[in-house]
Amino acid sequence: MKDFVDAHVDLWAGELDDLDRDVEGITVRLQVLTRYLERRREAVLAAYGLQLWEFKTLHMLRRGGTPYRATPGELARQLGMSPAALTNRLDALESRGYVERTHDRDDRRKVVATLTHSGSALWERGIDDILRVEEELIHHLPAADRTRLDSLLRRLVLVTEKDS
């Protein structure tokens, strides 16, 4: 069975003598799948009135474990953004009641962002739907193929970790 990427690879193979058809097919398919999942995640979150960047910020707070808090600097590093840009995000999330900022008890100069009960509940609803979207896509493959694909992708990720 062929997909539209096969036509893309055929076209470029005719233009570029050195094109490695497997490399082109794999990388384009990874890009297609990434865009597909991003669109689906955004649609899920839109139903909750959330944008993806808002969810990612809540997600980073949640992933730190209870009590679901972090300094703005820690969050900025985890999200790969500047502290100033993160401040704007926290302002927006705090105004909606999803995050609360307070001064650290031990060091009043340090600000800590904490996921509120409302923010945690919203994250839980969103993550359930996002996981369902991901499962719907991946479960088109038999279990053995999923395991094999996971292993192959892990090997590629390990290569990127060495370069980072």
C-alpha cells in the first residue's frame, strides 16, 4: 500500500541523484505524524478552552510531582524558553485560576508557581483525551509492531541525545 509520501520520494528521487529514498521516506513520515498529532492535540485542548502552550506549562508543573510547583526559571528551562516569555504565560494562567504564584517560605526572594486544584483538574481531563488520541493512532499497529517501532525510535533518540 502506498501513501502520498511515496509520490513525494519518487518526485525527489528523479531530481536528486544522491537521494536516499529510505531516509527521505522516514523523515517525511515522522514530520507528517508529528503535525497530525499536534493538530489533534490542539483540537482536544480547544474543547477545554486551552492552547497547546498553556497545556504544556500545566504539564511541566504536573510532571514535577506533588505539590506540583516549580520556580519560573525551572519552568523556562524545561520548556526551552526565556524567563520573560514564561512570565507572560504564568500571568495568563494565573488570571484564569490554573496557576498560583507565591514567594518561597524559606527564601522570600524566590517566586514559586503552583498548579491550582482547577489547573490540575483541567490537566487531568486534557491528558486523558490526548492519550486517547495517541492510542487511536498507534493502535493501528499490532502490539509486536508497536514494540519494534518503539525500540527503533529509541535508538534514533539516543543518537540525538549524544549530539545535545
